[in-house]
Amino acid sequence: MSDPLLDPVVLGDVLRVAADPGFDRWREQIRRTGGCANPVHLTGWSLAKDKATGQTLHHYSTQQEPGGRLRIACGNRRASRCPACAYTYAGDTYHLIRAGLAGDPSKHIPATVRDHPRVFATLTAPSFGPVHNRPDRGRCRCGTRHGEDDSVLGTALDPESYDYTGTVLFNNHTGDLWHRFINRLRREIAARAGITQRQLTDTARLSYGKVAEFQKRGAIHFHAVLRLDGPDGPEDAPPAWATVALLTDAIRAAAAHAYTTITVPAAADQPVRAFRWGAQLDIRPIHAFDDGTDITEQAVASYVAKYATKAAETTGTLDRRIGEIAELDRHAVPDHARRLIEACKRLDPLYPDRRLWAWAHMLGFRGHFSTKSRRYSTTLGALRQIRADYRTTQERQAHGLNDTEPDTVLVLADWQYAGHGHTPGESALAASIAQDIRTNRETAREALADQRDLELEGDQSHE
């Protein structure tokens, strides 16, 4: 990737921004966004008054800010749109998933959740035709040994016979397929425990956290953490019959059961289609500590967090909604992704309730990329609130309001949207700020890990 600072237009704008009298304050704003690539601009003011006396405790206005604007983070989860905000989103997802595996007292999840049966399962899409791949042994069917970064990986060996229509319709219905799978899984668990579904509700609870991933061929598959708890959730011990073996067997049965099938009705020239999960089903126990399997709590949480910030753009499609087919030419969308998008366009009037064209940039998929059951662990909203409360405490300290009870303060505010984004020079500087922040975080994390290792070695030396 070329350095944007080598572009004379970008370099000239960087010098302009750096020479501006408000540069230091602009840089502070961008640091507070984490180096956001597409910040939202606000204009307005806020006023804090003592409710009893009417005394003004603090007044803020964007009139004193660079350009008269306050810049806040866009919050986009996609790494292709804003790496800085996606990094924050991935971190939140990591903590959410790991809390449901290892426990976290600050999130009201006890460490005893580690003793509950839990597995990491991957449910894949069925085949829609042979594609270029890298088999463990031998060559691809085309006779070539493809490199890891070969652009043809995942594309159809024979585009004329490949089922692009089936692929986008499958993607479009995977949310429904997941719900059928989960419903069937509860039945299979109850059957193996020798109880009814009503008794299962009173005895145990199935919890999960999952993330969607696009395979190179453009088909969706799901990675899911599945856990068995007592009836009240992670703080409640599961019944004695709840084991990893039982959960694994129930998952296999639920994925293969005829109930876990979505039927798409015929439309015009399209036949009735029945979609099920693919034959490849991977289920692995999750271990608390590294035992050589790589399926540890930390590894699973990192894996889920990684894919929570990605979408169909990994296949070569666009990371935003498509207005017209001509956009595919302007952005040089690869042929395989293009055919999938064109299938969405062609099928949209046949299945109007499925909104295939609106979700063509996602190759038909229209669900949430990262979801969880209600009692799996904490929520992303709760994690964001913790961060917001921390920022509020910082602001109160900075404005000398530490000794003032929040209930005695009246806050008035008026905010207006004033645009978003950066100039070319600002964009380059924001990317540099984001990289510095990320490097500092990783350095601090490594130092903390080293300190923990030393403490562990010290404890072991005294045993």
C-alpha cells in the first residue's frame, strides 16, 4: 500500500492542518475519538447549572473549537470503513465473549462459568458448485497449487454452472435457519437428558454468542460459542447430566434434523428450494488454559472479535449499499462477487419481502453479524456505558465538579449535526494518531502479560 504522504495534495493539506493555530486542539479531539477515520461533526453548546442557586458551574460551546466544530467517533464496526472504531468494537466483542467463558466479576458473571459445558461450533453453507481451493493434500481441481493469497480462491471453477442464485438466497435466509437450529437444539438437549422441553426450561438454559463470516466463495457460515447453564444463567450451576459430550451430540443432531431446513417458495422461473447447513460441521470443546488445542477462552474470544468487524467486503464486494450496477465497474468488483450481486438484482422483484437488492452489498445476507442470547454475558450497550461513564467522570474532574452531587446539577444542551469526515491531510494525520494509540495499547497489554508471567513464575517457585 502506498504512503498517502507521498501524494503532493495530501502532503500539502497535512502542512496546512499542522500550521493552523487550532491544530493542537484538533489533534486532541481526534485522539479522543481514537483516531476515527470518519468523525461526526457537531455544533452547539452545553450548560451545567446548580439546581438550587442557578449558578453556572460549567459552560461549553463549539465556537471555540477548530472550525467551530466538535468531532466525535463515528462508531462504525467495519474495519474497511473506520479501523479505529472497528478496533474498539472488536475489543468490546472480545470482552463480551470472554466474559461468558471465563467470568468477570465487574460484569456480574462468576468465574465458575468456566465449569459449565461449552463448545465452539462452526456451521457452514452447503455446496453451490466446485470452487478453487487449497486442499490439505494435492492440488486444486484445476490442477494448480494456489498460494494463500491467490485471488481465484473461492471463485467458481465453472461460472456458467455455479449456483449464484442459491448462494444469495441461502445467505438471505441464514438468520431464519439459525433460529430453527437453536429451537431444535433445545429439543435435542431435552431428549438426551430424558426430560421434556418444559422441564428443560426449569432445569437448564442454553446460552450462545455467535458471529457470521463470509467464506471466500461468498457464502455465510456461523461461528458460535454454545454453553449450558443452570436455569438462571451463568451464575447458576448446570444440572449433573449437562456435559460437553451431550451438548456436542445434540448440536450434531440439531444441525442434521429435517426441522432445521428453510424452504423458499417457487417464484417465476425459480423452483422451490430447501436450504440446510452444509455437511462440514466443526465442534470443539473450549478449554480454560492452553493445552495445545488452540481452542482456549482467549483464542475463541479473539476469533469472534476478529470477524465481528468484517463483512462481505472480504470477498471483493463494496462495504456500503449499491445504487446501481454501474458502480461495480467503477470499483472494479471481481467477477465472482459481481455475479452474486447481479443475482440479488435479478431476484429482488421475485422475492420483494426479502429485500435482496437492498442487501446486495452483503451478497443477500441481512442479519446482524454478531449476536448473543440474553443471558450469555454482558451487552455491548453496557460496555459502551462503562466507557461513557468513565469519560463523564474525567469531564467532571477537569471542570472541578467532583464535589458536586450529580442530582443537584441541571444540564442544558443544544447540538446540531454539521457533517462528517476529514480533509485528505486530516485523514492521513488521523490514521497516524490511530496507529500510535493502537501501538501504545498493545505495548501496555504485552507489559501486563509479562508482569503476570513473572508473578506466576514467582508463585510457582515458592510451591
